[in-house]
Amino acid sequence: MPKQRGVALVQVLFVTAIILLLVTQLSLTAAEQVRKAQAMQDRSEAALYLHSREAALFYTLLTEPLLPAPDSNNPYAASWNFHGQPFDVDGLQFTLQDQSGLMRVPTGGVTDFENLLAVLGVGPAQSRQLAERLGRWLGVDRAGDAMMRGGFGGPVQYFGEFRFLAGVNEELYGQLAELMTLYPTPGFNPLTAPAPLLRLHMGEAVLDAVLDARRRGELDQNRLWQIARLSADDVILPITGPGLGIRIEGEYKGVALRRRLIAGFLPYRGRPVDLWSRERFTSGVPK
């Protein structure tokens, strides 16, 4: 009898251990499922939050003048600028870049592109070679300072094509992507242009004065004329828009949020927002 009781006790303990293991496994599975469900809910809420903030920005861009307005009751209009300086609203970081402040990808001559390369520190010989290669890519050939149709190729369809231009490494590509645009801008806006592009139009001392006025919020058409003697003409159009590059970054409930797009804002047209490009999953390399 004692021996039988011992065997029964071992069996009871064995069954109890199995039940405990099953209960533990079920608890762990349930906890993992709850964690996944919470993560999915957080990601959904984060996506909705990003979308709502993007919609709020769009509404402001369509209803407010595209000018700095620090006294505005709208938090976006009170904080924004259009020359690529980040600002924070509602826990997210926004960056707006007027596409008219950038250099359009050449469709005819490549002289401005060659000059930009020189400003970026590329040597004269390499700048000329890269400009000529781009000319051949576009289907134009250089004849002195003129560009004549010939060769092969066509217009650049996607900015990433610059990666396939021999001699353009990742560093140079990143610089060009921040300074050039495919958006059909109406003219060049020096009020919102990055420093390397302004350097093409003015000397170093004048550039410093223009950038200083911009930092102090004093740069407008009149001030630009006083400092750099630049005014509106066939090429220069110191008016922001309609194309804007928008970058949104931040975090919501532990979820990283990133969005990058280019859109045209024409509030008095039948289609007020003209989406030019959108990157849902942005990488470290622009465009």
C-alpha cells in the first residue's frame, strides 16, 4: 500500500506540473497577443495622428498667406517658414521648402548646374564633365555656351536617376537632392533659397547679410533689393509657392512618424492641392 500511494503521488505531481506548464504557456501566449494588439492599436493611432496633422497643415496652407506670421492664432502659420528651417507644432517637427527657392533640373542648358557643382566644392574639370554628362543624358550637347539638340536621352523623370550619372556619389547626390527640384516652378525665389543657390547670385559678404536678415525675420522683397540688388524679372520671382516640399517627423506613443511629399497649393483652382510626389517610407537619402 505505501508503495502504491507513492506512485499515485508521483502521478499527481506529474499531472500538476503539466497543467502548470499549460497554464504558463497560455498566459505567455495571451500576454504576447495583448502586446501585439496594443502595438497595432498604437500604430493605427499614430498613423491617424500623422494624417490629422498633415490635414491641419494643408488646411492652413490653403487658407493663410504663405508668409511668416508670428502673431497668427494658427500655430502652424505662427511658426512656419519656407526656407527649410524645421519648426515644431503639436509634438511633431515640420520642414517646409518652397520649390521655387530650388534649382529646377535642367531641360535645356546645363551651365547653372555646372556653376552649382563648383559652389559645392567640385573641381572645375569634374564640374564640366558632370555637366556634359548630364547634357548627354538629357539629349543635348554643348557648343560653347549654347546647348543644341542632339545626342540621346530625355528629361529626368525621377530625381533618383541622378544616382546613375557617372561621377555622382552618395554625398554629392544628397547635396543635389536638397538643392534641386523637378517641380515646374514659375521662377526662382531668392527669399526661400538655400545658401549654395544664393551664392550663385551674390558674393560672400552679401550672402552673409541676406542670411542674417532671414534669421532675424527681416528678409522681404524690399530688404532683398537693399542688400543684394535683386528684384523681380523674367527669372527671379520672389513669391512663395505654389510648390512646397513638406517633411514631417516625430514620434507618437513610441511609434516613429516620417512623411515626405511635394505638393502644389492653389486654393482658387478646381483642384486646390496638386500632389506632385509622396514618399510613404522615407529613407535617409532625400528623394
